[in-house]
Amino acid sequence: MKGIQDNNLSIMPKELMLLLQIINLEKGKDTEPIIDKYFIDIDWELFLELARHHRIYPLVYSKLKMLDGKIIPLYVIRALYQEYKVNTFHMLQLSGEMERVSQLFRENNIRLLFLKGPAIAADIYGDISLRTSKDLDILIPITDLNEAEKLLLNCGYEKEEIESGLTKRKWGSYHVSYYHSQKKIQIEIHWRLFRAPAKEPSFNELWKRKRVSSLTSYPVFFFGKEDLFFYLVTHGAKHGWFRLRWLADIDQIIRKSNITKESYLFQTKYQLHLIGQALILASQLFKTPIHEEILPLTKEKRSRKLAELAKFYIVEMGHKYINQSSKDTLANSNHPFTKKTSIKNFFYIYLYEYSVKTNIHKLLFVLRLLNPNSADVKTLRLPKSLYFLYFLLRPFLIFWRKTRKSL
């Protein structure tokens, strides 16, 4: 087992690096080097905001007992405990609903596989309190979609309709959401893992390799080990790993499973560059030991390029989230990115989103990017007879908006 050299982590805020160091603490290991190096001039409000954004506060809280309680402010420890407690109650609630929905669907001859939620948390961490999950995601055959919707509606769930307009489209969708206002639980039903025409295993293939969760008394089915790894890698890469929880999942799976070249993922060549990217990031950020058999994936040029872009994406998306969610903007002079770099940020964000896609999805991405939306209309109002000009003017309108934001 080997690690990968930590290249270019200087763009990471020191508060984020501290969070990672706490998560990576091991029993019996000396913590003094971490205290001396990372507990310096920490913005504790930013520390908490990043823990919330990346959904890693349960892991952070679980490691606090390994540190001297005096080096972290008491209000920070209490805030983490409160988040941890609320999440534990939520995961218990989801566990009950997961079991009920599983029984309801199976009694009506609908096969279902859980993509995330308590079953996955229990499998990866052995403890549902150590992972967060906002909702329950379920994969079913597309032929059962109408029947599944009827069952949920009869149970008090309401369908969340897709907004109409220039920026929201129903075409190409692969899941639909339902929300129960009394239980305050959301369920997403998927009939594909990813947007078509992405290559992915069929439902029948996934069903053959399914596992049964040990969390509930009634059978709850979820992905086989390799399928879960493939899904989390692809899902995390698609979203630029902007929540480090996904990389924490990858870290735990690799530590507990022996993923080698014998895996069918490697035999079928499923997105090997994305697996390579995930291995690089997990090793550098979570100190994940990589098996020598699959270490060559981390040497591939495309994997390394995607990993470098992902680090930028992780930092910038965290910064964006905090600015949007906080009343008092937490962006300060110590942050590696400021408003003056918004054009640069815009370029690198879209470069990552473009680079991570397959060739067909790159084409669709460019077409969507060039397709006018409501922001263009607000920037420059044209009579309807001249709307066709928005297609030509869109690059200039985007540049204008980003330039104005940077002033």
C-alpha cells in the first residue's frame, strides 16, 4: 500500500486542512505535530461553515476526543455536537422510512436498490451517525416508475415539479423527487444512475450483485461493493467533489476493501480516469493507502489533470456556498480566492465540468452553455424578433456579467 505525494495543496484554506487533519487522526498517534502546525490563527467560524458544507462534521466530532479539549474553543465543540446529534436523529428517521418504503415496494412487486442513506452509511462506516444524508435515493426499473409514484402519493408524498423556463428542462432527466411535508423526508426515484447516454450497468446487472443491509429487520437492498464504489466515484467526480463527504466514503471503502485489477470495473474499463482521480484526491487529502496493483491509475495524465482541477473546484465551491449561506460574508483577505478572480474562477470551474465528461456529454455541455437563458435577457433586453441574437451574444454577455462582478 502506498500514498501519493501531496502536490499543490497550498490553495486549500488552513481551516479545511485542519478539518482533514482531525479526520485523519489515528488512535495512539502523537497529535503534537498537528497541533503545532495546523492550530494557528484559525477562523473558527469558517472552520464550522466548512465542516457543514462538506458534510464531514460527524467525522470531525467523532475524533475530537483524541485532541486536548482546550485547543478548540468550547463553542465550536458544542456546535459540532449539536450538528452531530441532529444528524443522528435524522439518520434514524431515514432508517425507519427506508424500511417502510422497501416493504411497500416489494409487496407491490417493485424491485428497488438504495443509492444512499442509512444503508450505505452503515456499510461504509459501520455507524449511521458518522455520515450525513439529506434524503433517500432509490433506483428502480423505469417500467415501474408510474406504479412507484402512485404508491408514494398514496402515502402522503407530493411530487416536486421541475420548474419551467429557459434554465430548467425536463429532457434528459433521470430522477424525480417526492417530499412528505409532515415527515419532512424527501425521496428521489432514479431510473438511471446518470444522465443518458452515459454508459452504466443495467438494473438487472446491479440487482444480481445486490447486498442486503444488516441495519433493518425487513430486507433492504443496496449496491454490491464494486457497484457502490463505481457509483460514488462517478457521482463525486461529476460534482467536482465539492462535498468532501464523498471522498471520505471512497477513503473508507478502499481501506476496508481490496479493490484490485481483478475487479470487473477494470475489466470493463468503466471510467478508469475518474477512478484514478478519486485515488489521487483520497490519498492526498485523506491519506488513503493505495494498493500497488491500481497505483498506475494515479500516474495517468488525465487523472492527474482532473485531480488538480478538482482541488480548485473543491475550494471555490466551498467559498461560494459560504458566501451564499452566511449573512456576514466570511470571505476574507486570507482566503486564496477573492472577487477579483471571478473570471478566472468561472473559467476553471467550467473547464473542470467540461473535462470530466465523456465526448458526447462534452458536446451537449457546450450546446447547453451556448444556449441563452433568463440571465442573458436581464443583461440585455432585445425585442422578441431579435431573440436569435442571444445565441451570438451569449459569450460576450457572460463575460460582461463576470467582469461587472469582479469590479
